[in-house]
Amino acid sequence: MTYKFSCCDDGSETTVGSVVRFDNVTLLIDPGWNPSKVSYEQCVKYWEKVIPEIDVVILSQPTTECLGAHSLLYYNFISHFISRIHVYATLPVINLGRVSTIDSYASAGVIGPYDTNKLDLEDIEKSFDHIVPLKYSQLVDLRSRYDGLTLLAYNAGVCPGGSIWCISTYSEKLIYAKRWNHTRDNILNAASILDATGKPLSTLMRPSAIITTLDKFGSSQPFKKRTKTFKDTLKKGLSSDGSVIIPVDMSGKFLELFTQVHELLFESTKINVHTQVPVLILSYARGRTITYAKSMLEWLSPSLLKTWENRNNTSPFEIGSRIKIISPKELNRYVGSKICFVSEVDALINEVITKVGNSEKTTLILTKPKFESASSLNKIINFLSENDRKTSFKEDKPYTCDSYISIDTIKEEALNKDELEAFKLQIKEKKKNRSKKISLVKRESKKLSNGNATIDGSTADRTINGQDILAENADEEQAVVSIMGEDDDEEEEEEENDNLLSLLKDNTHKSAVKKNTEVPVDIIIQTSATSKHKMFPFNPAKIKKDDYGAVVDFTMFIPDDLENANHNSRKRPLKDGGKSMGLAGEEEGKNEEEDGYDLGDPVGKKRKHRASRYSGFSATDETENFDNLDYLKIDKTLSKRIVSTTDIQLKCTVVMLNLQSLVDQRSASIIWPSLRSRKIVLTAPKQIQNEEVTAKLINKNIEVVNMPLNKIIEFNTTIKALDISIDSELDNLLKWQRISDSYTVATVIGRLIKESLPQINNHQRTASRSKLVLKPLDRSSRNHKTGMLSIGDVKLVQLKKQLTDKNYVAEFKGEGTLVINGKVAVRKINDAETIIDGTPSELFDTVKKLVTDMLAKI
């Protein structure tokens, strides 16, 4: 059997996605995008050639490296996604992926009230709503649709929800592990590659190939030692009213570092040290990361939750009033000691360095040796490395940086009248293109509904991905005109446009549901239908189901008046006009506290008012704008972004700590060979792969393939497992023997033939399908006799009972060893190997007979 693999390169000269092609299905894995290397237009131009071939998209990590292009692709190729492409990821990847996408797109000016705007905030939300959420080890069964395709996600141990994907077909098994960590950290368990005994999981053993990369590795130091070094650096940086700046990926390492900071402040408060140090968060997504973390505690390490429950009966993410969500312009309002978490994007990093980088009391902690989305931090690392060649640049060592570096600064200016008119025309053109895409989806869905809807009493299939798609009707042009109308009120246009999109995407609001049910749908009346069904057609709505049963929309149980009230309260804009991110709390949260109970989040209200047990951590009232992103919406205050290069002076202290939750080089060279893979495929380019680890893998007789960029490579695999159906006639001749409570075996002798299956018209690309069937031999055929084979499980407890009944003395001597009369020993090495040790005697024969009687003979 064959499969094809290619590494996508959008012009950044690195892998931004992997494409796996089987006979009748094509998968896209981890479509990423780095706006600092490739423009929006270049990215769209590249993917428009790839997306038409894609059937399934899977995402492994919540970082922009693995899903940075997802929202961009969904927006520009919405017809492909809604009608055909399925996207799968774990729930934390979906939630935290929103955060990383908002930070990346806002930093590049792709979203927000700027002249460079390409998407709206709601477009990002809808793109992630399209993803099917999964749990770890939850089977995605696509065998009937794509001829044997199944997907399984295992814990990768890097980010919350980060996954190692097992992609299986009838003849292939591929393991995709872009980033993984074999050890547990502060909030996550180790990757699910090894079991509790240190052996590889049986479900991951002997894959056709392992798809990975060897470009990044974690530190070989123990996690506890790295944690201690980080806390010591924080204490030193906070001394003498110092400030600590920590650039971090808000969807990746932030949550772990946040819990470590929380733990440090908790311990310091006990001894009356750092009792009033604020924790500042600078992110375009504001406090959404913490909000999502509070709702996903079951995905984190149980030991972490148990520790904090014993301390103050709160979660590790409830730090009280110390946490502040601010913008870089508000840094000067916080004098003295402070800890600043800055989202790892160019625009925020550069502005923070400009404001506080020239202070000797500032400590900059770099948590990894290379930053893909922050070029200014890479310049600092390169500068220190070049100026410290004699003493060698080392981790954990503080360096005083006194030099000038060039960074890109962004200046915002209001648009003049002509520019404002041009921008409005651009927005109108964007809406026109969107309406065309919606019309295309309608026409495609009409074809599908016409081909599948029936009137003979059965359920009409008018859904795609469990969502109702409207058929094209006479009012289609009117709907488009209403979106593209000449009305000057842009808010009305946005609302009408969003209502139409909501009909296509989801049924979360009851108003959308009502419009959806009122639209007439053309159907085909079958000639075989009864007269009653021809006169009164009835097409019940398709019920969406998952592994646990029917999916229930709980908003249907909320009264309309309460639902509208809660919906409007969540959409209250910022009081500063949305121009600044603002300081969370103070004046904005006063009115919200009048009502002590929120129907939308009763648990959150209780937590918010719950006081902590140690001083300095009183519960906060600053929640109204904690997650409010209205400032990123397009309103009347529009501006243009002017990027310029400026030289700034740095006088701060820089400390480099490798705190990445990644496997180290030695462990990677040991664990991968233990899976006994046929080959290891390394994503492009070749020059970034670690040569030392690659050489170790080759020395262990593993074929290592370095993939080129944008080139399809075909891999041939010898079939090692077959799915065989037993003919009903042969099944009646089998004599089954039970070997345990769950398994039975039988001797099978027959002839193997291939039978073709009938084609199923499901509007998908399908190859010729066939199956292997084992049929009985002809009477003239000769059965070849072979030696007997014993299969089953030897239960020593049951054997001891039988020997005791026969008046033998049977005792356990150590784990897995049963000694009879001190002369014969039965040792159970594992489930598949049992040894009877002793001298030939009557006792030996008796024990051997009892053991063999437990097994089935083949």
C-alpha cells in the first residue's frame, strides 16, 4: 500500500503544514502562519491551491505554529469548510487557539480598527466554532466514509490539550508528534507514549512511520531544578522595587509560569514579603487565557488541583485583585515591583521594551532560546551571544545589556476623509465577496439536499456536519442586497450579515433558529411515497449525536427575556470607546456587582466573591472587562498603522532560561526507537534538524527521511495486517474455545478471495472498494496438519486452588511465582509466557497437565 506526504511552505522557508494523502482522503495537519515572515495576501495565494484537495484538518497544538492559518483559511475558503472539510482538535486547543490567533492577527493588523483590517473578530470565533471538539483517546471513526480512516488523539504533554495523533487506515498507521514532552511539569502530565511501567503503549507500537521534527529540545535539567531557578530569578528581579518582564506564548507556556508565580507569591505572603506585587498581563486577547483555564481544570494535572485545594480551596488561576489586564501605555501607572506577562508577539514586545527596557531595575526573563514571533528578542539573544563569546553565553546567568538595538514601532494615526471613504468601500467589497461565498454554499447545499431529502417518512438529510444549510430560494438576491445595501448605518449591515452567517453556522440564538425554520426548502417527492406524505411532507430535524448520546442545546431552556438580557450584558462596549485596552476593573465593574447572581455563570460568581485565606489576595470586583474585546471591532474610530524602525537603548538585565516543556535530545533518541517504527519522517527543512539525534536514530537501524519543502514524496508500505471477513458458511464450521472471560479462539482453514463492494454515492471522491473474505476449502482440498498451539492466560490463583484441592502444598514465593511442594515452580513471565520449572516427576506432570488444561488448543 502507498501514501503520499508533503511539507507545505508558504514562502517562510519552513514547514507551515503537513499534507498526508491516502487513496481516497487527504489530510492537512497543523496549518500555521507567521505574519512577520509572510504577508496575508501571500498566505492566501499559497493555500488556495492546497485547500481544494483537503478533506480533513487536524490540529495538534494551540500555538500559531500549528493553527495560525486556520481562521484565515476558514474565512477565505468558507464554502469548502462548511460543505466538505471536517476539522478536529481537543477542546483546550480550540479555546486557547482563539487566544493565540487573536494575539497574532491583532499584532499584524489583520483584525482591529485599522486600515490593514482583513477579518473581523467574529470571523475568528466562527472558524473555531466549526472545529469538532475531542477528548483524549476518543475515536474519530471515518471508516465508512474514507475507507478505514480513524483518528486518535493522545496527550502530548506540551500545552493543555496538545496532542499526538495516531492516523490509521486499513493498511497504514502513522504517528504525528510535532511537539511532545516525556516528563510531567507543573500543570500537565507526561506524554501518553509510555505507560506507567515505562513501556511504549501497545496502540502506538510498530507504526508505518513517525512524523516529527528534531529542531527543538527541552533542557536536560530536572523540572524541579528549573522551577527553583525561575523562582530565584523572580525574587532577585523583584528586590529593590524591580520589575520582571516575561515574554510568553499565551496559549502555551503562560499557564504553567502563571501557576509558578502564584505559588511564589503565596509562599512569600506567609513571610510578609512581596505582599503587594501586582501581576500584569499584556495581551490582545486580554484575560481570556485564564478564563478558559478555569473551565478546563479536568485537562490539567490532578496533583496541581489537589495542592491548591489543600492550600486555600481555590484553583491555581484565582490570584485575586493582584491580577491586572492592561495595555503597554498603562505600564507607567504601576511603579515599583511588578511581574509582567507579555504576549509573545512583535507589536506588544516592542512597545514594552521601548517603555521599560531602558531601566536598570528591569529584568527580562527569556524562557526559550529562540522566538519565532518576536524578532526583537532574537536580536537581544544574538547580541549577547556575540558579545560573550569568550565566556560563552550560558543559561541561568544574568547579563547586563547596555546597548542599542533596532526594533519596529507602530504608530496609529486617524484616517483622513478620503482614506476613510476608501476604507469603507473596501469593507463593502469585502462584504460583497462574503455574500458571494454564502450564495455558493447555498447552491451547493441545495444540490446535496435535493439528492438526499425524501418524503417517504424517513429523515431528510439536509445537514452538513450536523448544521442546517439553507437551500437557495427566491429571496436569495434580496438577502444579498440587504447585506450590500446602501444603508449608511454600518452596525445594521454587520447585524444582518452576522444573522445570515449564524443561519449557516449554528443555532445558538433562538432568533436565528426561527429564521432557519421559516425558509422554504425544495425537496424531491419520491414516486414510491404514499399519498399522505406527498400532500403533507414532514422532514424532522436531524439530531446531532456524539459518543454520549444526543447533543442538547441548553439555551433552549432559558426564557427569551433572560437570554436577551444576558446576551446584551455580554456585549457592553468599553467605556473608553474601544481605543485602549484599558485597566481591568476600577470604574467599569461597579454596576455589574449590584446583582450577586449571574444566570450565565453562577459558579464564576461564587468563586469571584470567595475570599482567599492569606493577606493581599482579596477577591476582585474587576471582571466586567476582563475578557471584553470590543476594542478590536471596527467602529467609527478608525486609524492607519505606520510601521517604522527605531533604535532604542537597553539597560536592563537579561536572563535566559530554557523552560520549554519539550523532550530532551537523549530521551528522544531512546523513546522513538522503542516504538519500532519502520521509518521516521522529519519535516522540512533538513538544515534545522539536529544532526546528533538523527545519527543516533540511524545507528539503531531506523530509516530517517528528511522531507523537502513543497514536494510530494510517495511511500510504499508492505501490508502487515489485513481485515478479513469470514464467510457465513465457514463460520458455521468453526469450533470456538473460550480462553478467558472476553476472548474465544478457533482453528480456521480456508481460501482467501477478494470481493468488490458496491459503490456508495456520498458526493465524495471514492476509489474502488473491496474486502477480503475467507471461504471454506473445497472437499478435494487437503488439510495440512501442524503442531498444536496453546493459547490463553494462566491464572496462578486458580492453579493454586486446584493444587490445594489435590492436597498439594502450593505457596507464592515472590511476585508471579508459585512453588508446589518445594519441588516445582510455575513462573509467569508475562501474559504470553509461563514457565514450569522442576525435575521430571509425577508432580511435574500433574502441574503441567493442570496448566495446559487452562489453555485452548489450536
